[in-house]
Amino acid sequence: MSYVDGFVIAVPTANKQKFIQHARSGDSLFIEFGASRVLECWGDDVPDGKLTDFRRAVQARADETVVFSWIEWPDKATRDAGMAKVMKDPRLSPENNPMPFDGKRMIFGGFVPVVELTADA
């Protein structure tokens, strides 16, 4: 069964193009090291909740946009091996690919799919 890494971050809205460049150069490493798909999604309809919400989860300020991302892997073993390689790769270092957002406010986790529905093409 597949495995998914999920991420939510707050990106300064003015840094949208910098974020896209950062993602394009960094995300290719995940594919190179075994991921089957990477999606970076710029917040478009992210409502404020009554108790909690995406914005509060990452302490997004008024001048920031919430980004929701995930990486799909064929399985957890591929993810573990691939993620270890990604984290050691100098192409992803802050010197070579600086983050255009505050990484300390990123939330992330690994998930095992329990339901998957697809539309027939």
C-alpha cells in the first residue's frame, strides 16, 4: 500500500514565485529518490474555523498564504529510504535552496491510506 507525507506551511504571499521555484527545484529530489507524486497547493479557499483551522495550525499572518502539500510514495520502505537520501542531499540544503517561508511553523507527518477512491478515466 502507498504511503503519504503531508505538510502545511504559511508562505508570505509576496513570496509565491520564490516558493514555486523552491518547490520545483526541491521536489524533483523526492521523485528522483522514489516518490510517485508530489503536489504543492497554494491556498485559495482556506476559511477561518471556530475552534481550529489551517491558518491557526501554522500561525499564518494576514500577509501569508497557507500551502498544503503532500508526497505520495509506493510504500513506507521506499519513503524511509528516499526521505533519508533527500535529507542528506546538498541540493536541498538551505545554502543551495533557501526556504522562502518559516520552516519552524511547518506541520508535517506520515500517513497510511485507509480509503482510496479513484474515478475511472
